[in-house]
Amino acid sequence: TYGVLTIHKDAHEEHLTLKTNYSNANTPRGAIKWRDSSNVTGAIHTEYDGSKVNMHFGSLYNSGYNTTSRMVLKGDGNLGIGTATPDSNLEVSSSGVTAVKITGSYPILYFEDTAGSDIDAYIANNANGLFFGKTNSPSSSNDIMMMDLTNKRLGIGTSSPQGVLSVVLPNLTSRDSDAQHIIFHNSADTNKGLRFGY
């Protein structure tokens, strides 16, 4: 039947409980399903895989009726989009389509290390290009590398690359400092190899 169901119960954390037996592995159970007049159009269900109980989110109508699991929250906390077997906190899998898209007027992807802000990092995008930098505050003083997407140029130490690859060394007082050179080497000894600088 069609209608509205309202559930309300004071002083109790459970408003609706779906109870089932998990004796058989890899079988959907405890499901909430959406239907039209004759077909299932979407579903959320739990599933026991033999060691963990996982929650599956099925797709809605997409050019046909199906209940394919599009997102799975594993019992260990891993979340998979496009995969039912995520081995990371978040795993996105796709084939032939964009897996992750970040939009905005100045989108920033930020990496924060709990050990300290000195090793935080960011990737930021604006009208001038794509910037890679250190710390949690994107700015020209914190940028380390820049991709000029319009002119297809790469800048290291500069946000205005003049050639296909532009490298600007920092202004240091010591001519012998490794930071003053571009170094190519194949071992831990930077004195053995090819060095450019002053």
C-alpha cells in the first residue's frame, strides 16, 4: 500500500529495528528496499561475509532495474565506492569514468599529518594552475611546485615558469649548499653525480 509511516518513541535510542539471523555468509539480509509499482529501485542491506557484517547501498533506477551494490561500508570501517572489497579507509574504483571530482572556485586537497604541521601538504587549483605546497596554508610563499595548465609548463621554486621546465633556486649565502644546486645522482652521496648551480 502507499502511504506515510511515522515512527516516534520517547526516551529510546532505537526507533526502528530490523532483526535477522547471520548464520549464512554472503547473503543480503536486514534490508530496506524502495519499490515502484512492480520492481525494486534501490536498497540498503547488511551482509555477513564470514567474519564481518558489512552494509551495502544499492543503486537506484539507472536505465534499468537493479540492486547492484554501489557503496559498501565494511565492518572494519573501510568504505568502498565502486568496489565491495576496500582495503583502505576510502577506496574508489571506476573504469573509463572519472573516479573522484573536486569542484569549486579554489578547490584544495589537504593532507594533514598528526605528527605536526611542518609536514602537512596541499594541492590547490586556481585560474593560474595547479600548485603543490607545504603546510596547511596555500600561498605563494608555501608553494613548492606549480603546473601552468594553460601553457603546459612546470615550475619548481617559482609560480611563473618561463619555459617547459623552470627551476628557481633559493637565495642562500653558501655556494656549496646542496640547496643551491640541481643534482642528479644514483647514491646517497650527492658529491657523486651531475650537479648544476653556482
